[in-house]
Amino acid sequence: MLGLTKAVFRSLQASAFGESAMVVPKEAMARTARLKQKPPHAFVLDALAPLHPEVRRMFSGFAVYIGDRIVCMLRDHPKSPRDNGVWLVLSEAVNPADRTLRREFPSLRSIELLAGKIGHWLLIPSDGPAFETEALHACDLLLGHDPRLGRIPKSRR
């Protein structure tokens, strides 16, 4: 078949016989369906609305940007549900082990999926007893332009 995919071959075959055939590869359909999925934990985006956050698909969640800075990721995925919640992105100047940060966010912990490779991303787990309270506190800090949260990714520098 000259290296043609089955879908392209069927389309050529149909047009050769005067039939109309619209072929949409399965990959394109799956990609479209994924893009239409709504971000979880919508209350976070509602709280950040005055800052006009930009939301982008990223890995198994939705990255939230304010200006050039990525500030968090919203995740609710069946794979590794222990890592579902709000992934906070700390600035370059913040030590992830900072005790003040731990007092403000008692459930804050490292993200198992990252296996310690990226230490400046920390999780407020969605199954935590004070998830919404802690997530909204993070939003309040972002609304107050707290320098401890967010960083400009290398791709935007």
C-alpha cells in the first residue's frame, strides 16, 4: 500500500469510485476530546479570575499561568490518584522544606509522580481534610502577588 495508512488508503479508494469519504484519524479524535475536557477544581480558577489565568493542558493535568509565570497545576486523573489536587509551583528563591510554608499548608507534600526530580513543585492533595481551604489560601497568596509562588518556565524566558 505504498506506506499509506489504512485511513488514507480508504479515502483514496472511496474518491476513486466517486464516493465521498471524510476520514478523521482516531488520534485526532482523541486529541480533540482531551482538549475539550474541563479542568478539575474549578473553584481555584474562579478565585484566580481577577488575575486572568491562562490554562493549558500539561501531562495529566492543567497548568495555570498568570502572565509568564506558571503558578500551579490542577490534577484529577485516575492514574496515580494520590497525586490529584493542586500542584503548587514554588519560586526559585523558596526552599521546599520551608517551615513557614508547611505551617500555612499542613497537607503539603512532594509529588510521587515526579519521584523527587522536581522539588519546587509540591502537592496540596485533593483527598486531604482541608483541601479547599488550603487551595483557596494559595489563591489568596497569588492574588496578593506572594513572591514565593510561581516561576517563569525556561520555555518562556
